[in-house]
Amino acid sequence: MSKGEELLKKYEISIAPLTITIDGIDYKDRVDLQPDDFYRLLGTLENLPTTAMPSPKMYLDLLDEAIAAGYDEILCINMSSGTSGSYQSAILAREMFYEDHPDSTVKFHVIDSKCMSHGSGYLLLKSAILREQGASFQDIIDFNETFKTNVK
């Protein structure tokens, strides 16, 4: 298990996987295709792979899993809206959730990290640590909204 996988498990973090298309076959990132396998394949491909954002349904499925596990405050930190449609997909999922559950007390907040990879990872890990230290949901949202422009 990689360090990243250990942290995801420790802090009970779910990831909405991108779809990676290689030679016409779709794979879910880190579900059907692990990073090491992807990079091994990359050098052998004639055509570059393409990616697609997670669907709103993918976000709704993860939201349902979190609620079923007893969570009622869910923070969704996404890659930059400037380079990925993931943020918009998560916003659409949030709207769909509240349309289907207008009386829900679940708090589902979506963050546009304004960054990719390591920057998003930092916000995610710091949010998990803040939660572990007892920070309120609003404090964690405020941290992300304040510091997302300072990480790259």
C-alpha cells in the first residue's frame, strides 16, 4: 500500500476517480488502473490516453456512501475548475442531492481548489488533520477558501 493510499484509509477520504481511456478502453483511476500500471503502460502506447471528469452520479454515489457510514458533513475538494470539469460535476451533484432531499440536514460543501495534484492534496490532507484535531466543519471550509489561492 502506498503512502497516499495509507493516508486515504487513515482519514477515511474517498476519491471520485477520473476515467482514463487507453486504446478505446475506459478505466477508473485507482480503481481499475493503478498509477504504477498506468506509467508502465504509458511508454508502450501508440496514442496518448485521454481523461474524463467524474460524473455527477459518481459524486452522488460517494455522497450516499458517506451518509450511510454516518457522516453528515461532507467536504468535496476538487481539482481546479480551470483545468477540469470535476468541480462543475460536483456542483451539479450537490444541486441534484438537495433537489432529491430538500429536508436533508446533511452539509455538502464543494471546494474549487484552484490547483492540481500536490496543491489539492495539501488542502485535502490539511483538512483531514484539522478534522482530526476537532476543527468545526465551517472552520475547515474557511481554511480551504482562504488558503486555496496560496497553494500550487
